[in-house]
Amino acid sequence: MENIPTEVVAFLIGIFLLFFGYRLKKIAITIIWFIVGFWLVSLFIDKVTPDPTWQLILCGVGGLVLGMFGMTIERFAIFVTVGVTFAMSVIQNFGPVVDWTLPAIAVAVGVVTGALGVWLVKPMIIIATAVEGARLAIINGLALLSVPTPEWYFVLFLCVSAVGIIFQWNSCRKIA
């Protein structure tokens, strides 16, 4: 029960990214950078303080710092946002990490997609936000419903991602 507010917020962010990521790309980039900053700080927070309240506050500060950074430096932020989104999707959808192979593939996918993101801004941001939105919406939606992750999760993930990509592409035709 204690995770329900977090899961609801993550689910709503996922829906937002899935359907409106490109339309509001500055906000989407900021949200993704916030998630990355929060996650990075959470990796090391146990070494700083054992208090859960301070851990949450410090993770939030890390998220805010990276979120603001991502909002101000757009081209670099697009490179990193698209790259990190795809790299994290590779690790989270093809894990668990047992050796160096999966992280190496994830980094390679991240660098290539990040570079494509700077060159092909609109399609790559649509794909990246739909992919991350689908992941957040599915994982947190299943958690809210207390449904275990199905064996066919990857098929569901691809279908929901495709719906988000098609929706964004059709709704943003006239937006450069």
C-alpha cells in the first residue's frame, strides 16, 4: 500500500510521455532527466543516509538538478535523453544483467539512438517518449492492479509503444 502514490504518479507520467511526449518535448525531456537523476542518486543514497525521508529528499534534489539541466541544454539533452531511454529499455526489457554483454549492447544502442535523436529530432523523440511512457504505464499499471508481469510482457510493451508512436505521429503532423 505504501507504494501506491508513487505508482499512480509513475503511471500518469507514463501515459503523459506515451501520448504527448513530443508535443510537450521540453517537459518530457525534463521528466526523463528527473527520472534519471532520481535513479542515479538512489543507487548511492544508502551510503549517505539510512533515513528514508532524507533519501527521498536527496533523490528528489538529484532529479531536480538533472531535470533543470536537461531543460536548458536542448540538443545535448536530446542526445542523452534518447540515448538513455533506449539504453534503459534494452537493460530493463532484456535483463537481468549477468555479465558485461547486455550493458555493452545497451550503451551502443544508447549512443547510436542518441546521435540519431539529434539528427532526426521529431521521430526519435516520439519513439523515445512512447517507449519510456509505455514501460512506465505498463509496469506501474500492473503493480497498481496487483497483477504479476506476464510472460508476454514484451509483446504488450511493443504494442503499447506502437500505439503511442502512431498517436503522437498523427497528432503532431503540423508541429516541427
